[in-house]
Amino acid sequence: MSSRAWIFLGIFIIAIAFFIWSAYRRFRVIGLGQPENRFDARGKRIRSMLLYPFAQLCTLSRSYLFSINHAIFFWSFLVLVVANILTVLGGLFPRLLPTGPYPVLALIFELAWVIALLSITVSLLRRLVFRPKYTLPMSPDAAITMSLFVVLMVGYFGLHASQIVQGIEKGGAFMPVSNWLAATFMGNTSIGAAESSGNVFWWLFSIGLLGFIDYLAYTKHTHMLASIPNCYFRSLEKVTTQPREDFEKSKTLGVGQIDQFRWTDLLDTFACTECGRCTDNCPATATDKPLNPRTVIHDLKYNLAKNGQLLLNKKEAVLPLIGSDHEGSVATDAIWSCTTCGACMEMCPVFIEHVPKIVGMRRYLVEEKSQFPEELGKLFENMRQRSNPWGIPPTDRARWALGLKVKPFLTGRTEYLFYVGCAGAFNARARQTTQSIARILDAANISWGTLGISEKCCGDSVRRLGYEFNYDKMVKENIKMFQDKGIKKIITSCPHCFSTFKNDYRQYGVELEVIHYSELVNRLIEEDKLPLNESVDLGKVVFHDSCYLGRYNGIYEAPRNVLKAVSGKAPLEMGRHHERGFCCGAGGGRMWMEENLGTRINTKRVEEALKEDPKVICACCPYCVTMFEDGLKDKKASDTVKVLDLAEIVAGALKESK
């Protein structure tokens, strides 16, 4: 080998060793996290990794125009990885370069550099001139990283232009940019001078490349290293629930310190690209609440950086996870501002799980510190004593059925349990929906019954609010009741009950056939088993996607199909709908809390609905109906716009209906 090769080999070994040491030191703190099995189903995980980061489905499927630019840059970057390796090797060992395909590769590499440069230019213009509100300003890290990229590009093209002048570039005829540079700037350069400049450009390129690699481990751009494995280790099922607490083994309930998160949660913090899509879709952020999902993940990463090495060395953490005003601590108000709507997780290109982290911290505040908003104290007491949010006597659970021929669920004789839910039983407005569903079930001759006054709360709100101990008790009581009565099929009115039974109860080994009434009605209409009048004129109807029906469980088309079948036309859509639907503000237990920070979420959603000039706002959730009605009152529009549950619309269209 030449002296240059020996010198570079020494620098290369030192640089790579430094990178490995830096990456190991940075990422080994992930091992502090709690166990989580994400090593199963390797075939599915490999497919996920190929589809999302490498095929860029992670960005292209999120309906952001700039995603195209990111995908183009990523694919160009992959090509340039090969180009950079060959450039370094070509400078050290020219004979190792492939002779046959090299000219074609040279053309591909040149095009990749040009495309990458154009993509970076677009990114710079977007950050500096046309920056959306949800993106961060240009950071020093980004400026340094882009500067190193420019150094690499200058070194690459300078080297090959010098080699073209010397007549030793094998792919010179296929390198339009390098040829142009050679003709424009090196036309009168001697062979000796070109050789000297080629050496300078090669060293510039090689040292720039090693500097780029070493710098990577110390910047926010570690997501380039972590996002691909994060897509591999992502939850293969939609994240619809929270980790279950092991009360026998857990020394601390919830998450009050960074090492009490799962290891996958800690990997999430490194994988965050800080793109801001979670921020752009968060209803709390949009209404000026203290919560910003991106900031939460950033605080967790910063906290891990400050405390990780100390915890590895069995020392105490120096930066609290919750409540401090310092960077790296999550504000308490931010934790309680979350509606758990799941919009952040839906839009994250690298599958970060924001909601379970927030609920984990709520759980710590409730179970370990007894620190929660004042109004929740009464809620928790009501749940403990009377198994409903209002503390109404359980004997009132069946009052909604007065005047109706409602039968109790009979073991071995009744097919479906109609689980009414707390709102459907106790809330005067929601009782109208419950009665409508009962009429629909009777009209379709469905075999159904209720638990009457024996029914208890499903536990959704207490779980999302962090009161896991009470939730655990409620679940076990419900499961025992279901098993004793032989209940296997459940119809629900409330999407929160639906999602809790369908997803959360599975953690207890219970597999129930749970169906939301909108799905059942859609099926009955498709099978022509529901006697309906001809198209009912409702005027303009705008439909709202309930988060726990749509985003959490993928039920979007069934209620729309029902509306179309009943009214003869598809409902209007708000600006944000389906996967990007905007929360009403009641989820995550926020239904029972005061909203005294920022503007009201339901008001913002009502404003979006009113833009469509509807006569009816339709929803499939008692929480949503309540929030819309309150919002219409705030906007003084309740006299001109009605809020109807889908069940009320269908019941009004039944043939025997007056």
C-alpha cells in the first residue's frame, strides 16, 4: 500500500473506533428500559422495515407534500452510501474498482448527488422561507450536518474532475457534472497540478466523510441510526391500549423515572425525527394547551441523556422526569392535557408511541403521588363506590328502559349482550341514543338483552386517567360476570366501551366478540334485515369521526354507509376526517375535567363543522354528542344546527317509526 493508504487507514481505524464507542455509549442506555417482547414475527418485522423506512412508506402514506422530497433524498442518500465507499476505496486501491458496471454506476452516482443537492435546497427553502408552524427553525446541528454534506459533495466532484483532467477516470464519459467542472475550472491545468488537486479533494472528501459519521452520534440526526430499527421493533398491532401493570412485581406503579419506561419507549426517543407531524395533528397543541407531543419525546431523550449514565452506574437521577421547569422534565399540565386521541401516533412516520408514555406518567402521579386535578378526586370516588362517573345509584342504571320491552340477558338463550355503558344509562341526552339502539335491535329481530342494574363501568376513563388499580379491579369483576353469564358477544353504543372491551380486556386473556352498533346496523342494512323508509331528508349532514371508533379501531366507512343508505347521499366531510380526524376534546378522561388552559377543543371542532353549513352534525359517541352540543351553544348556533347520534337518525327512519 502507498503511504497515503497507510496514513488514511490509521485515521480510518481511529475514526470508526470513535464512532462505535460514541454510538455504544449513546445507545446502551436503551438497556435501562423495562422488558418488552419485540423479537417475535421476524418475517413481518423485516417486511415492515423494508416497506416503511427503505421504501419510505412511513412518510409517503401520511399525506404530506414534503414527504416526496424526503423520500427522494433518502433514496439518493442510500445510493451515495455506495458511492462514498467506492470513492474512498478508489482513492486507496484504484484497481479494485469494477470495470464493467463502473461507468453506469458513475452516472448513477452523479445523478444521485445532484438530486440530493436539489432535495437539500428544497429543505432549506422550506425551513428558512416557507416554514410551516409545526416545524422547528434551522438548528445548529442541521447547519453543521448540511455543511459536512456540502464538503463531501465538493470533495467528490473535485476529485473526479481532477481525475478526468489526468485521463485516469474510467467513467469520465458518463460523468456530466465532473466533466463540466473539469472543462470549466481545470481546462488549463497541467497533469501534475491536477494530480495534486485530486489528492487534496480526496483527503477533503475522506476526512469529511469520517467527520460526518463521527458527528452523527452526537446530534439529533441519530434518528438516521435509530429510525430503521425502530420500524423493525414497532408494535405489529395498532397501539390501542396501555401496558398492563403487574401489581405483584412492580415496585413503583406507572412511570416516574426514565428507566421505568419500556426499552422500546427509550428507543423511540432516539428515533424521533422532530418532523412535527405529531404536533401538527395534536388537538391540545392546536388549542394552546401546554402539551406538545414532539416536546414530550424531546424531554424524554434529554432526560435519558442526563440521567442514563448515572442510572447505569447505579447512581441517583439528577433530573426529575415530571414537573420540573427545566428541559428534560415533562410539565404536569402537559401530561393532563392529553385527550389520548392517538393523532400523534397515527401521523408519526417512525411509529413512536406517545400516548402510552403519557398515560404511564399519569399512572405514576395518581398511584404513587396522589397528584391529579382536583375534579378527578370526586370521579375516582364515584367509580370506586358506585361504578359510574356521576356517583348515581346503580338502581338507576335501567331507568332508560322505562316504557320499553327490554329483556335481561339470559344465559344460553340470548345471543348478544347490549352493554349500555355509563353515559347511555345515566346521561339524559345519551339515553335517547340508547333507546334508539334498542328500537333498531328489535326491528331487526336481534336476540339481545342487558345486564340491567348489574351492569358496571367498563373502566375506560379511570385507565386513561392513570387509576390503574381501580381499573384492574373493575375489569376482573366484569370478566367474572361475563363468564358466569356466558356472555361472548357484546354490542356497545359508546366507542370507549367498545375499544376497552375489544382491546384492553385482551390483556386479561379474554377474547370477546365486540361490535359497535354502527357496524351492526351497516351489516343489517347490507343484508336487507332492517326495515327502513325511503330516503329521509335530513338536510346537509356533516359526519364526525370519533377517535376511539375511527383511529383506534379503523371503523370509518360503516357509519358513512349507514348515513348514505338512510338519507340517500353521502355525508359532508370536515376539513380533517378519517385518519386525520380532530378530537372532540373528551377522550382520555378529559370528559370529566375542566378545560381552563388555552381555547376549548370542542369549540375548535365545532367551528370546523360549521364551515360546511350543515343542518345536522352526526357522531357515534355520547361524549362527542355532548361536546358538540356544548360547542354549538358557545357559538350560539344550537338553534340552527342539531347534533344527532347515528342511532337516532336510523331509528327515525324505521318503517314503523312515526
